[in-house]
Amino acid sequence: MIKRELYLNEIKPFINKHFIKVLTGVRRCGKSTILEQIIQLLKQKGIKDENIILINFELDEYFNIRNKDQLKEYINKLVKNNKEKKYLFLDEVQKVEGWEELVNSYLAKDKFDIYITGSNAKLLSGELATYLSGRYVEIKIYPFSFKEFLKYKELKEKTKSEKDYKKLFNEYMKYGAMPSTLGFNDKEKIKIFRDLYNSIILKDVVQRNEIRDIDLLDRIVRFTMANIGQLFSAKNIVNYLKKDKVSISTKTIYNYLSYLEDACLINKVRREDLIGKKLLNYIEKFYVVDLGFRQIIYGKNIEDIGQTLENIVYNELIRKGYDITIGKFYEKEVDFVCKKNNKTIYIQVTYILADDNTIKREFEPLTKINDNYPKYVFSMDDFDRSRQGIKHVNIVDFLTGEMDK
């Protein structure tokens, strides 16, 4: 088991604090494993087994718990008259109707340290947010980073040579790193990804939002996956569907895209005017939470290597906690404007700096930005092409943390 230090370090300061710890993320990205790792931390601190309550609502033994009263009754049987503090873990809690009210009441009594997970980005947009304003912390969980992927491979396969390293990065580009797919061959991965994708679409998109036109949803998903990292608007999708004589409003397109975001399958990145310092509407970029989904839906992750690398860099930046926009500087574009702790960095991503025209295209927008924030160009080149105060970084070095040393 790979210890997910990034998330554990984020959670540790809130253990035994009067906050509900909320872990959100796409299905099967590792939320349940992180709960298990938190439980191990508690046991190391001397917490008794009988004071730890773990309920995974995905398991059939808990299928009979579907509302807050049933959940309360079940927990009360476990607690009995034991007055010691309890550690309550509710995995995929969105399956229980009215869970927000019960969790809120437990927090108010201060007898529970509470951890919950959910596979919907709007888990905190309803009653819980109203009840618990300022009394919860959200930790967003993502599939394995490349660094975690390497740790898994080294642990399981003991791969360390340079040849293995390059082969592993190609595997990461093609099939991503959903924890549940690792350790399987390509054919098995494809089956696992298809089953997982179908489960996400059915349970977290179609059923939750009462979608009837599943074929239309499939077309929108395919268009989005094909255009990962490309600027487009709902109008572009409308025009694309018109070719197949499918008539649809831009409002419906936006609704379907938001449903996919809510299911944590894709992330939308808005554009920012770097001159006027304002966000721009209607034309955005989308990135998929794990490239394995793109491979089984659309394919061509290796062929579309520029888009693939941009998606990988984006996912790593959000893991690191950056708020990201696409920069518009007059007619030029900056791939990522990354903000954290009142600091900003600018990043361009390309496959290789093959010639002077490519170098000019990637570096020039950054040279025009007249501020002192760090500026980077990321590529797969091994040679350092830094210039004019702009640092050139190898993408794999960025992903493995080498550039931070």
C-alpha cells in the first residue's frame, strides 16, 4: 500500500479538532484507502479499535442503511454507553438521505471526530454547508501522481533503470494512474476503466441528474475528451452536433458539462485577462481527472502528446494546491496562471522545443508579462533552454520533485 503523504499531511492538523474532515474525489481514486491510513495513524496514537467506527456505504452489508434514522440507530448500537470519544468514518456518505443533519448533530455534541467521503463535487453545496459554515475542511483527493505511480511500481516491480523509467512514463501518459487499475496489463486496465467509467456515468451523472438522452451525453463526453486542453465553448459543441443533425441548446450543453464536473470526472479552467485582471466567460479549457478515461473513451493519448502532457501538468498543479486560470495577454495565451498563498507563477507546456519558431511561441508570451513573478516553460527536452529570466524545466523533473531541490 502506497502511503499518500500529501493528503495525510493535509489532514493531520485537523485530527481531534472540531471540524468535519470531508474527502471528495472521483470514484475509486483512493479515498477509502486514505481513510484506512488515517485509522492506522489513530491506532498508532493509542486509539482503541472499539472507538473507531468505519462504514463504507458501497459495501452490501450497509445497503440497509439509506436514511439518517437507520444510520443513527446503527451507530447508537456500536456506541452503547461507552463515553470515550469516537472516531466516525462515513465512506460515500451521499448514499444516505439526510446525512447532513445527523453529522451536524454529532459535531455539536463534540463526542465524535468525524471523517466523510463522497464522489460528488457538490457534496458540500447543500445543507451541510449551511449547517456547518466554517466547521468543515475539504480535502480533494486525486488519482496517483506520477511520483506515487513510481513508488507503486518500485514497490511491486522493482523497476529502477532509465529504460524502465521512460517506459513507465509512457504507461502513465497512456493509462494514467487510477489506483484500482495498477498491477494489471493493458487489456485488463481497459476493462476496469470501462466498468468504472460506466459506473460514474450511470450513478453520478445519469441517475443523479435524471438524464434521459444518454446518447447525447456520450457525444458531449467524447467531444470534451477529444478537445482536452483546447479552448472551446458550448457553441462549438452545438455546431459539432449539428453535423449529425442533433439540435441542442447551449444551456443544456453547460448543464451536461457541469454534471461531469460534479462527478469529478473533468475540471473546467476559465480564462483570465492578464491586462484587465478579470475572468473571461464562455470560452474555457477542460482537463480529465485521469488520462485513462480519455484513452478508453477517445484514445490517442500518445498521438496527442501535447494535450496529454498539458493535462498531466495541470493535474499535478491542482494536487499542489494551486488555483489555475488560462492567461490571455492581448492575442497571446499563457497555458497556466497559478496562484497560491498570494503568489503567482506562469507556466507554458509543450512537448519539445524543436526549433526557433517553437521556442519563440512558448517563451514570447512570458517575456511580455511585466511583473516579477516566476515564469516557466515545461517540456520533455533534456537540455536546459532557460533564457531572459524564464526557466526551462523538464516535465518529468517537475513531476518527480527534482525541480524543487
